Amino acid sequence: MLPWWAAIPAALAAYIVIESAFRRHLSQLTLRLVVALAFIAIILLAINFAAQVILLGLVGLAAFLLIDNLREVLGR
């Protein structure tokens, strides 16, 4: 037996799946669910590895500036 606070989202999810099945839109529902879960995973990874993300961004910016300056000096 589910508590009421877990039964409401479970019932809503079941209704959405059944409605999508009857309208033949299960593939669209699956795609939207996968995209939403991927977006949530990206946010969680960015929060957990914030220092590494910032460091990687700074290293990438430095590499871009170095390459751009080398192109300018070499005349390309």
C-alpha cells in the first residue's frame, strides 16, 4: 500500500501512460521522458562537479585564446 503522497504521482503517471497508449503516442512520451531525465542528470552532474566544470571552462577558454593569438601572429 502506497502512502497518499506517493499514490497521487503514481496514479498520474499511470494515467499519462495509458492515455498515450490509447492515442498511439508512446514513442513521443518516451522521448520526452528521456530528454527530461537527461536534463535533470546534466543539472545534477554540474552541481556535483561544479569546481571541475569551472576549471575545464577556464582551460578551454585559455586554449581558445592561445590558438586565436597564434593564428593572428602567424597571419592565417
